[in-house]
Amino acid sequence: MINNLNAQIDESTLTSQHHENGKFINETPTAPTTLAKTLKIMWRYIRENRIDTEPNQALPMKVVSRDLLDGLSNSEIHVIKLGHSSFILKVLGEYWLLDPVFSDRASPFSFIGPKRFQPTPISIANLPPIDRVLISHNHYDHLDKNAIIALKEKVKHFYVPMGVEGDLKRFGVDENNISSFDWWQSTSLGNSMVTFTPTQHFSGRGLSDANTTLWGSWVIEANGQKLFFSGDSGYFNGFKEIGDRFGPFDLTLIETGAYDKDWHDIHMTPEESVQAHLDLRGQVMMPIHNGTFDLAFHAWYEPLNRVSAAAAQEHVALCTPIVGETVTLGKAYPTTPWWK
């Protein structure tokens, strides 16, 4: 069943075991974000010698056109990477977006903050009418206010974590076009089904709204095939539970990037990303959340190098499309090491 929350979160109406004192919590407690911790990280950005945080040349990309999208079959699941954790899917003829971020910066400001390494392969104006938009959580690199405002008239329905409906309504989205989900809630969408599943992360878009909205991942089932979209997460036992309940998955889209020792509990290392894929009982893994924004201290290409080595060691099949390249579930998967 869908849990529709068309008003601000009211703690008295919630039955979630992971909601306490007006805040959502992880199943395993994670370190809180404190002023001291924030200042420490800022000091590191000032003092540390960061190497290769951005590409020094143009990255490969395939331009996506409306004709290309319309030419994809209506009997399969097609996945096209738009950059970072943003995707356009064609699911049995329907157009879906996952965490659509189109702005130049993953930031509340247009003049400061992490800037894109390359543009998206298609503009919002050139997108077809969108049947469904799935959001994992409300951080700026996953929930893009300007993109939602530009998309709202061409999207039939938005599917969001508990509380994020408040963000969308503030962006001007009609509340009747939003459905909000708690962990493990599912809904049937004609020939497909989506389930909102747990992650180990946090939420917030400002100084006063930390963890007032939920975060999570999505399981997509259609045509006898299954796709997992991780959103953001630290490594935790929840991946195995999701795999036990819904696996095996034909393709897993797993966060692989923006990790660091100072926030290890809420972002995985590449080696942990491979283990998460194994826990999920995935058949093929696509590393996401990399190659678009500078969000950590590592080199921009390091996550892809490390995940490739870990996958080879664990005999995991990787799918590594360039931005704009079409991946069709069950067909030959691209494996080019484009970051090299």
C-alpha cells in the first residue's frame, strides 16, 4: 500500500519504529552531524592537498534525443545515465526519472558549491512527458529544486520518502501528484511495482531540518526483471535483508563515490559497494554517484578504479556506461573503462 502524506509530517500520526522525537533514525545509530565535526571537515578542505578532484579534459558522452528515446522498445527496461545518480528509464514504454538533477551545481546556490564536470546528455525541455519520478532523499545532489520546478508540468506522478512531499509542495508540485513512502512500502503501477527500502544515511537541506524527512532506496520490478537503485548509504545489514526479500536483481545501481573516513557510516567505500551488490544477490552492478561532482577528498576517478579491482576480486560483473549510453536489462552490458 502507498502511504500518502499530503501534509507536513506529524509525529503523532507516524507508526514507524525509526521515527523518534520528530526525527527519522537509522536502524543502527550513526554519528550525528555536529558543529565540531563540520568545522573539522572544513579545516581538512582548507589544509589538505587534494589531487585530481576534477577531470582535466572533457569526459565522453552520448547525446540523448527524443527520437532515440522513442525508438527504444516498449517491451523491455532501458536505463540511461544522466550523471551522478540521475537516470532516465524506459520501463515497458513508460518514461521514469530517478533522482533527476540537472542544475550546474549540487548546491542551494547557483554561484558556489560542487559544479558539474559535464552537462546532462539531454535537457529537461527535450525530455518526453514523464510518467514517474522516484526520489531517494532530499540532499541537493539527489533532489534538485530547479529541476523539479521545470519538470512538474510534464510529470504524472512523484514517489518520495516520508516528508519529502513537503519539499515538493514548496516547489509547486500538486499534492495529488505525490505519493510518500515508509520503508518496505510497495505500490503496483500497472505492469510494474516499486518498493521503498531502507538505507543507512540521513537527510536535510538546511540548518534546521536534519533528518525530518526519510531516506532510502528503490526496488523496481517489471516484466519479470528487477532493478535496485541504492540512493545513498553506508554499508549495513539492510542490503542482505533486501536481497533476501527481493533478490536476485538483474541490475543493481550502487552508490560508489563520495566516501571518506570522516563519514564512513553514511557512504560506502567501493569495496563495500561490491559487498552490498553481493548481499543484494545482484547479477550485474553499475557503480553510480561518481564522475559528475566533486563531493569528497578522493580523486574523481578513484571510486571507479577501486570498484573495478574489488569487482574483479569477487568475480562481480560490472556495467560501466558513459553518460547518455543506453543499457537494456538482459542485453550486453557496456564495460568500457571510460574514466581512464
